[in-house]
Amino acid sequence: FSATPAKYSASLFRRHETASPDMISFPTLKSSLKQYRLTSAEAWSDRLTIWLAAVAAGLSIVGFSYLTEFALERFYHLRSLVSWAPLLITPLGAVTVVWLTRTFFPYAAGSGIPQVIVAMDTSVKPAAIQQLVSVPIAFAKCLLGSAALAFGFSTGRPQAIVAIGMVGFLAAVTQA
């Protein structure tokens, strides 16, 4: 049994006839460079902005992960020392986190996903987006989420990660 049936021509199985990279003519290379804006300083500035925002968002998320791990370790350590401590600190922590959120960071409440969806809508004005997704809101979500974990909550990470990622994305898009 042959891998290629006889009824098929060998030409069907040949690679598509294209010029090898060393045979590309200068005009073709020049048009490719223009098409992908590889020689444009403005395009590279935009690319650099996007990459820097992505790196900053990624590093912020890693830092937030370390902060949440530290908060959880503190809670578990306290629980190992005083087994009844969660019965006292979790309700007090809930009151504290909710009060801080409602008093100082009302836009940091909730998951943040509906706010991100609205912020992605191109018809929404930038001023409205700033109220929904911004650096202070992402920072508040990080601190409040970490505090919630330190008080024994089982939540806090995804909301801040979504907010940080969106802030990085918006920073890159508005600068680029």
C-alpha cells in the first residue's frame, strides 16, 4: 500500500512554489516592511508602549499574588495559634473591608467584570471609563482583596487580577 495513491499527481504534493527568502526582491521586501510598518518609529513606539503596559500589568499581578499568599499565611498562622480566632476576626474583617470599600472605594466593589465589559465598549466616554477602571480602583481591589484573605475570606484574587489587566490594557491603548 502506497502512502500516495497513483491517481494523484506528484505535483499536488510538492510545496507551493514560492521564492525562497534569499530570492526575495528588494521591492517586495520594501513593500512588506511598509505593509507591517516595521520601519515606522511611531509604530515601534506604539508596540513598545503596549509591551511595557503588559509587563507592568504582569509584574503587578505577580506582586499581588505574593501579597495574597502572605495574607493567607498570616491568617493560617493566627488560626494555628488561636483556633477560635477566625470566629472573631472574620466578622470584624468583613465589616472593616465593606466599610472601607463603601466609604473610600465604591467603584472597587464587586467582581469588576461588568465594569471591564463596559470599558471595552468603544461608545463609552473616557471619563466614564476612568470611574469604572483605573489605577486607584485596581490598587484598592488589590489591598482590599488581600485584607479580605487575611481576615479569612475565600475571595479576593480574580477581581483584582481582572482590574490590573484592564488598567494595563487601557493604558496601552490610550497611549498607543
